[in-house]
Amino acid sequence: MGMAEGMMRCRCMALLVLVGVAASAVSAVSDGLLPNGNFKDGPAKSELNGTVVMGRHSIPNWEISGFVEYIQSGHTQGGMMVAVPEGASAVRLGNDASIRQNIRVTRRAYYSVTFSAARTCAQAEKLNVSVAADSGVLPVQTVYNSGGWDSYSWAFRAMHSAVWLAIHNPGVEEDPACGPVIDAIAIKTLQPPTKTKGNMLRNGDFEDGPYIFPDSPWGVLVPPMDEDSCSPLPGWMIMSSTKVVKYVDAPRYRVPHGARAVELVAGREAALVQEVRTVAGRSYRLQFYVGDAANGCKESMVVEAYVAAASLKVQYQSQGKGGYRRAMLDFVAVGNLTRVVFQSLHYHMKVDGTLCGPVVDDISLVSVHKRAARRLFM
């Protein structure tokens, strides 16, 4: 082998090594926690100044920017314990700080991201979650769980096979250590929202939705979103300025049908909405379950359904032990696009201060061939 050939082979080997290193920096993901998504692997002690992370790549699998702290369970600030949502460690994002990870995904596929967040000093904190040009601002000022933290969801459609998933705190506080605490970041592939046989609505039974942590007993919040946004609850939009609905599952809650349902935890301040194509003048029937999640929410509940020019208030007396009733609303479409809307008329709260509300599930819409009338039955 000549010198020129040897040098060429060395260059090829070096190029392969560099490609391998670059590829290893992109994490191939499957449903569940992202690599080091619970921040179990933290910075070396030499890369910490107290709790402040000093290096951009000090946290394994993550890249940070700005004032980021590595918080462990039991950490106190100003005489108060800082909530670590899950596990033993988390990160806190200070003023204009962010944390991101490069992940390998399937191009054009839909994904939901679930993460837990706890508020610290500020009363009106927000988090900006983004993948490339897609982004969403999630309000975290209301705490729905008595433990001091909640799990949030956000969704995106992958336009490339490798993307940067980032969580950014856009807040500016006098104390940079007053940002929200982030923990347990997971991902899930969503199915494109499709209709099932005998139902004009997409994902009417809520069986497809964001990832729910197996050991978390508080469900996942689905935040408000623009009408053009990708939804972590396929087929459905959440219309609100700052409030949410909660996505719950059968292992930890009582759901009327199947394995998933939606709990309306924000009263009139949040609406569950889906738009469906209809024929003006044609009769349709909307059916759905209203119940409670067996989570101790003992209240007299009312869910109001709006569709076309019709509405129906469904009352449900909850004992907090689970149960449901079936409701039906017949109506005549007034246009070629009809909005189906659900709201809880009242706020509800458990004795421990946790916000709660009625559960809706198994929503179906079908065309009928008779004059419209309203009916409600058990």
C-alpha cells in the first residue's frame, strides 16, 4: 500500500469516526422518558457552582443556555422547600434560560411531549416548548395538584428526522433563581386523528392522547392552543386564555368508557372543542358520558354541550366514587362546519385543595333521519 493510499484510508476512517460521534449526539426516542429525561444523571461536582450548572453540556444528553440550576429533592430556598416533581432531581430554568435535546424522530409523524413542572417564586410563570418553528406557550400559574406541581403536554409534527426539543423560560424576574422547576420529560407518538365507524368525530373516546407517567396519580394537563396548532389530544382543541383540561386514565381514575377520558377542571374558563363537517338542514345526534373520576370530587356538577344552535345542560351529582350518565342531544346543522363544545359550568375543588371537575367520555356524532328534539336519559 502506497503512502497516498494509506493517507486516504486514514482520512476515510477519521470521517467515519466523526460521523459516528455526530450521530451519537442525536438520541433515538421511543414512547416514554427521553434519555436522561428525569435528570437522574447530573453534572459532575466540578461543573456546579452550588446548584448552578456551569457548562453548556454538563447535564448528560442535554444542552443548556442561561441560568440553569440542578435541584435535588429536599433543596430549600428562603426557608421553603423547592418542589421536585418526580424522582430525586430536576432542573430549574431562570431568566431566559432553556434546556434542549436533539432527538431522532420519524419525519411527518405526530408526537406529544409530557413533562412535569413546579412553580417557585413568581405567580404568573410561563414555559415556551418548541421544536423548530413550532412552539407553544404553556401557562403554569395555576396549580391543579395539591403537591405543588403538574404534568403538562404539548404536541408537534416532525418535519425532519432529527429535531431539537427545547423548553424555555421567557420570564424576567428580579431573582434569576425564581424560574419554574422541570422534571420527567417524556414523548409519545400520536396517531393521525381519524374517524371510527359510526362516529363523525375524531378520537371521540379519547383513547389517543399524551403520555401519562405510569407512577403519576394526577393525570396530564392539555393546555390551550391556537386553532392551527397540533393537539396532544388528537382531533380536539382547548379554547381558553390560560386554563386547561386534564387527561386521565383508567389505572388511576374511573373512566366511563375504555381507558382514557377528559376531566373538565377549569369551569367556564376552558372549553373542549372539535369542528366537524355537516350538511346544513340535516339532523344529527350527539351522545356522550358525564361522570366523575372517583377522585374524591364530591360536588353537584353540570356539563354544558353546545352544538350548532342547540345546547344541553347535563347535571350529575358526584359522590367522588365514580359513576356516570349518558346524555343525548338531537339538533339540526345550520352550516357546513359545526363546532362541538363542552364546558363545565362551575369550579370544583377537593378537600386537599386540588382542582377537579366532571369527566366527559365516549362522545359520538351521527346523522339521523328525523326531526330534531332534545333528550337526556340515564
